[in-house]
Amino acid sequence: MNNETSENPEINFNNRIPLEDLQIAVTDLKSQLAKVIIGQENFIELLITAFLANGHVLIEGVPGVAKTLTAKLFAKTLKTDFSRIQFTPDLMPSDVLGTSVLNPKTTEFEFKAGPIFSNIVLIDEINRAPAKTQAALFEVMEERQITIDGTRYPMKPPFMVLATQNPIDQEGTYALPEAQLDRFLFKIKVDYPKPEEEIQILQSHHQRKGAKADADITPVLTPVKLQELQIQIQKVLVEEKLLNYIAQLVIKTRNHPHLYLGASPRASIAVMNASKAMAAIQGRDFVIPEDIKKVLVPVLAHRVILSPEREMEGLTQEDVIDLIANTIEIPR
């Protein structure tokens, strides 16, 4: 019996958590997005990972690299409600959350829900709005609810915030505070496409002949099915030695000489949850060190702050995280 188990390590795994539906869903999502989005495989995989891990995503990249388009198309692949909020300097918290309005017929105040009440919420240029509007997102991103006039309004699951920001704009922008950044599971940096990919983009636009980019996108996942998959993700096994490995990685950021601010325990939980989702996408019901290393930079890079000296030297958060990952012994 032991010999059979060692030769076929997936026997127990398949019986314990059937991940066939999850893998089919992931394949369908990728194939739908590939109809329009060329390249950006890592971006799409991280986006799906975050959604399965029930996390929010901050997308950073220069204008024109399909940040907003990918987020919109991703929402369309899901049979869920979608809303888009364009953040501007004059946007008020009530424009996002909603407000109480007097009903003249009943002479009572009624709550009119804002655009945040949706399943997939795309916030375009999140760093364009002032601090008080950004702060309106604190409760809803962490607790999936808002509280107005003493009344609690829960979000209908699934609930995910996709936010975009431009790294090169300075005028009219407000840097996101650490508490806001900490609520994003991932920060994904979107780079320019490769030359051959850019040629494919031109060919695709030429062949489309003015048709809308989302015309061929078909929804492939319902909210009920998504919740089932998210529950499966939570059952993925993480061995004790890997939990220790995650803790060591995160704790190292708090006393590293190159960093002014390290990551919080919320970051440790984020690494664990993201690793579970990454493992499930790969068809495994157990996490391996490679899953952890794959999500480490997207989870930690926006949660740590470089020391001024290292920033002046041109070092990046990604460089320091890679340095930390290389100094912690990988459990085997």
C-alpha cells in the first residue's frame, strides 16, 4: 500500500479535493481573455489567482498597456455584476458608497447605493482621488461591508476591487497610504509587450475592423460556482514547515537593513492564501515552495518601503524581496 502511494502520489490528492472543475474554469477564463489580450500571461494568471483567493488587485502600468481593458474583459468572463468608477480629484465618498436621500412621499430617509455595490468593481486611476475618498474604501475592501448612518450594508459575494494607477503621473495624484495598499492582495506591474506581441496586437485590431473588443467574450463562471471554487482553495494543504517558511520571509522584511517599513501579519496571510490558489491552479491540493516564491513579489512589493539610502541607489522593493527569498533556506 505504501509503495502504491509513493508511486502515485496524486491518488489521495484526487480523492481528497477534486480540482478538475477548477482547472477547467481557469482554462476557460484564460482562453476567453486570449481572444483579445495578447501576451500578459503572468498578469492574467495572477488576476485569476487573486480572484480565487478572494483578494483585491492593484494594477500599475503606463497608459496604453491594456490595464483597464483586461480588467473589464475579466469581469465579462464572469456572470456577475460589474461597475466602473473613474476616480477624480473632486470625487466624494458618497459618490462611491452612496448616500441617504429624503423620500418626500414617506418623509423618511432612504439609502441610495453607490457604484461600489457590485461584484467586480473597477476603480480607474485610484490615486487621482483625495485621501477622504480613498479612505471610503477601507471598510468595504477589508470587511466586505459599508456602514452609513449607523446601518451596516454587506456586499453580495463575490466582491473584488480591481484598481489601476499610472506610475509616471505626478500632478493631481495622491499617493495611496500604507493602510490602503495593505488591503490589496496583489500589486501587479504591467510592462510593455514584446515586439512580436505588439505586431500581433496590430494584426488583431486590424482584423477586428472597428468591432468592440469584448464582442467575442463569453461568460464562463457563475457566482455560485466561483464560491464553490473559493471554498475548495481554502482546503488546499499547507505543511507546517511551509507556514514557518512564509513567516520567516515576512518577518525578515521587518528587520532588513534595506527596508524602512516591513510587511504586516496580513501579508503573511495573503502569501498563504495566494499560494493555495496558485497550487490549485497547477492541479495540486498541496502547496510547494515554488508556489510561495511565485506570489511573493506581487504580495509584498507594495507593502514594504525602501530605506532612503537604498532608494537613492536605485534599488527596488522587488530587488530586496528577491534578496530575502535567496537568504531564507527553502524547506524540503
